[in-house]
Amino acid sequence: MNKYTIIYNKKSRGKNLSKEFLTSILDSNNISYNLFDVTTKKETQSIVNLAVKNSGEYFCSVGGDGSLNCLVNALIKNQHPNPVVACLPAGSGSDFIRTFGISQNIIESVKHLTTDSTYSIDVGRVEYNSLTEYFINVANIGFLADTVKMSELVPNLLRKYRYSIGFWSQIIPAKTVFMSLVLDGKQYEVNAFNICICNAQYFGGGKNISPKSNLQDGKFNVQIFEVNKATAMKIFFKSNKGLHLSEKGVITKLVNKIEIKDPLPIEIDGDYVSKSSAVIYNEKAKIRFKI
């Protein structure tokens, strides 16, 4: 039986779960595991480092997309050759697993840990300011990155609404900005409101931002929103059901590498990164995701 290293982020902005509850649902499904509570990224990195040294192969995050992102980053930076990664939803978003139709109910979703099914997926690599970070779901450049930055200031008492608070607090001063990009070697300059770099399909609490994304093609589905603020708001609402792609001003590109020439706000998987220039690569079949 596969033994999981399971990491529960107690600082996840979603559901508060007890260790007793987690052990009960894991035990009732006859899952072999070591369960760790963490509150910092450094703790996750230390646990993963030890598990990799002990030849651990199966890993699971309990939390949202940010917690899953932290686990993926720790595994890749510890040079795990081909990890199996799973996720049990307990976050404010947990959007990545929606692409696979995995339940948002943790009691239901825990059952997928009992199977042998995995899916090799691509991973995004972001290089900026001499640093490297990874993402598996969606990166944003521009307005939505600014909203994530603001959402991280929202107190835990209101964490369920942090993305909504971030969005509405930033929409008033928001405006299009000039963006100089190189997409697979081709120069592209545009006044845009936001750019979504999509590896998977969903973000923002269930918005079907990229219904055509393929996690195994070595490409990002890049969406450039060359629109004003009013139109952008309309598009974001239509993205709830993936109906925005035919809107005028939504430019889509399928690319492997994106170069951001000028300093712009960047977020990955719901965590703010920096305001900087960057190069973003798609690394094909980097991890095996548990389905």
C-alpha cells in the first residue's frame, strides 16, 4: 500500500479542521500515512526534505491552492524526480482539483487516495529577481495580481471573503497598463487590464477561466484582456461558466514561454509573488497528480 506524507496547513484560509477529524477519515478509508500539521512554508519544506531523503514518493496537501502550491514547490526544489501529489480540499479556493472533477467535500475526495490512478501534469516555472517559483494552476499579471496582494492583508476573521474584498477594493483605482511581452520568441505589446497564464481550468473560487487548458501539452493557455475596466468586469462574470473567450478584446495564445519585460504585479496559485519582470516556462510532465 502506498504511504502518504500528508501536510495539513493550519493557516489555510478555508476550513478549520481538527487533527482528530483528519485521522478519522483517513483511517476509515484504510489509508497509510504520516500526518503533519504546519503553519509556515519553512515547516513544509523541512518535512518534504526529510521525506525525500527517506525515498518518500506519495504526498498530499490538505488546504487550498496556496497549500498545494507550497508542497509542489518544496518537492521540486528538493529535486524529487517524479513525485505523486494529491490534494484534499480545505482552502478558500481549492480550484486546481476542479479540473479533475474531484469533490470539494473532503469526506468524498479522500477516497481518491485509495486508487492507483495518476496523471502526469505540466508545471509552470517563474524566474524573477534571481529567484524561482513554480505553479500548477494559474498565474496572473496585472489587475488580478493586485487583488491577490490586497487579499493577503485581509484578517483571518474574514478569510472566506478575502478574494472578493481584494477584488472590490482594487477595482476603483484599476486601469489598463502597457505590457511588453515576448511569447515564444515573438514580441507583443499591448495596453491590457490583466493577463491570465493558465495551466489548468479554474481559479477564483470556481471560475472556469480556461476551459480549453490541457495539463499535458507543454503549453500555457494565455489570455490577454485588452479591454477597459467596465468590459473587464463583464468578462470576469462571464468567466464563471467559461463564456468569456469569444468576447472582443480577449486575446488567446498557446505558448510555452512568456517573457515579461517591464515590472508588473505577478501572482501564482493565489499567492502574490512580486512586482517585477519575469520569464515563465512550462515544464512538461513534471509531477504525477493523484486522481
